[in-house]
Amino acid sequence: MKHGKLIYYLVAIICFLAITNSCHEDDNEQSSPELITLEVKNITNISALSNAEIVNKGKYEIIRQGICWSTKPNPTIADFHIRTESEADTFSITITDLLPNTTYYLRAYATNYISTGYGNEIVFTTTGEKPVLSTDVVNIKTYNSVECFGTISSNGGDIIVATGFCWSEQPEPSIADNKNIMHQGGGQFSSIIPNLKSNTKYYIRAYATNNVGTTYGDIKDFTLWLNVQDDPIKDVDGNRYHTIKIGNQIWMQENLKVTKFQNGARLKQLNNLSSYNDMNSPGYYTNVDNSLFGFIYNGYSITDMNKISPEGWHVPTQSDWDILLNYLGGYSVAGGKMKETSDSYWITPNVGADNSSGFSALPNGYVGFDGSPHDKLEEACFMADTLDSKGNPAFVGIEYNHTSAFISGTSSKVTGASIRCVKN
């Protein structure tokens, strides 16, 4: 009886060992696929070519194979991955949509019905640089805006995701300061920067951003001058005038009241009773309050070869007036920014008058071809040293009931208006 039990136990142990050994053999045959991840080639800023080889498929058929990658070590198919359609033991795959100048971890994978096997890990870094660009020109547009130009000469091998201009009151502006955002791939770009402060020095530069980072063009600086007192001047008669800086121009802040040319030659004093022969030569019409309104000069006084303006100054051309009026926001609104605000001078309503420019225009009116005054206290009228085909000058006018300013032609050099000189 004892021998029978012993034999039974021996047989059971032998069977158990045989079964266990058989299981181990099955496990070996059903192991995960084994792969080698080969060298990564053809690396660019956004792509790379990976090669792999399956060295052991395991017991079951491979159902998918490919490459997986991540910016962290030991990537799996839970990360970025791509499958190849090839069923060969060796295969190549180009991966795309990578980030420039970024380190990646990559390995091959193969999956059978049991599990997924991975090859050795390859580390590589994509190429890529930041953009290269320049800040070209900063053009003054108005008292509170500029137009800027920049050029992207290289995108750094990557798509430009944002470009524009950044500005600050500090010397090195960045996108952490004020900025606008444009989306442009390359070449020249421009933008108008609005709502700036006057009489403040700004620093500005172009910027461009790709996936590598942001780079900047060279720094430009500018100041939008408005209503800034400048040095007073004197005319040949000794009259003293305040001056004002508006943009890049310096203007007299008062109407001219000189009676002589620069060389001392006298102008004729005229009135509405003067003969036409007298009016047909350089002269001036006296006004009610010469100390305040200055004189009104006929067209001959600004076309004479002698200069009526103080030395270093000139009677403004239409181009000079264009610069001023556009700088103040354009013809439609510039008048309000130029008119003196006091009701003591202008009749009401003095529409839109705020004199924010400091020009302090007064309603001197003008003199017609018959020598008679017109629109006193209703209109400020100034000479423009730009002649039509008949040699007649233009007038610049600002009216009490409008915010606008305008330029009109004249019918004769006998007609007259005030003169505001601008510095050479």
C-alpha cells in the first residue's frame, strides 16, 4: 500500500513538471516582437526619416508596426505614432509636423495578438532657427499715430506664426510691452500704430515669431510733437513772435505784422479806399487790432523777389499746409484743433475749437479783390505760397461753424489774407 502511494506521488510530480515546462515553452513562443530602431536620417526643422528592423516576430502574426515618438523618454503608442503599410521586416517612415529646434525620443514598435514590442530608443533634435528681420521705416502719420514698415528676410526654416511691431517708452521694447499682432509668412509688412501720446519719446521695432522663438528688428525712436513752445523770433521791424512746434514743423503762433521786406524795403499800407494801382503792388491792409490780428497782406507781397518772412523762415506753401493739416488728423478735423477757443475773438458757435495744436488761429477774415474786408470774426484765412497758372496764390481757411480746414484758389493777387510763417 505504501509503495502504491509513493508511485502515485512520483507520477503526479512528473506530470506537473512536464506541464510547467510546456507552459514555459509556450510563453517563449508567444513573446512580444523584438525590434531594432535604426539611425534617424534626413532631419529637418519639421521632419525626420526613421528606419527599423523586426528581428523576432514572436509566435503570432504582426498586426501593425511603425514608429512612436515623444519629447520625453520611452515613447509608446500612447504618444505620437505612425503606422507603416509595409509588412516587411525592415521598414522606413518619415515623420512630420515636428517642432523646430526640439529634442525628440523615438523608437520602433510592432504589435502582435499578444502584446506590443519596442525597439531601442533613438534621440535626435530637429533643426530650426528664429526668424531674421529688420525694422525699415517709421513714418509720422498724425499727432497720435505712426506707420511702420518691416521686412522678414528669413523665416528660420519654419512657418511665421505672428509678426508685427512692439513699442514702449523704454529703450528696448518687446512683445511683453505694447504690440500689435499680424499673421504673415514673410517679406515686407506694414502697420499703422494709433492712439499714441504726444510729446513722448517712443521706441519701436518689428518682431516675428516662429516655433523656435521671437526675434526683433533694429530699434527706431520717434516723438509726436504737439503744442510745444519753441524759441521766439523777431522780424525786421523788431516785432516779437511766439512759435510752436507741431510735428516736425515749427510755426509762428501769431500772425505776421511786419511793414518791410527783409532788405528793409517798405510795403505799401492799403485800405479799401486805395486805388487799384496801389493795390497792384506789394502791400498790407491794417486790421482793427494789429497787435492781436496782425496785418492782411496781398498776393504781391509773397510773390515779390524780396522776402517778407523773418530770416530763416518762409511763407508756407500748400505742401507745408498739407503736412500740418494731415498731421492734425486731416482736413475734416484740423480746423478745430487750430482755432483759438475764446469767444472774445470768434463768434459763436466756434464749432469744435480746442486749440490742441497750439496754433491759435484767430478770425481775421480776408480782403477781396475790391479791397473790402470779409468774414471778420467768422473765418481765419492765411496765405499759401503756391500759385495757380495765372500766378494767384491760394488761401487756407478755417470757419467758425466747422471743424474742418480748406484750401481755395483766389481770383487775383489783389486779394489778401494773414500770413503765418514756418521755419525753414
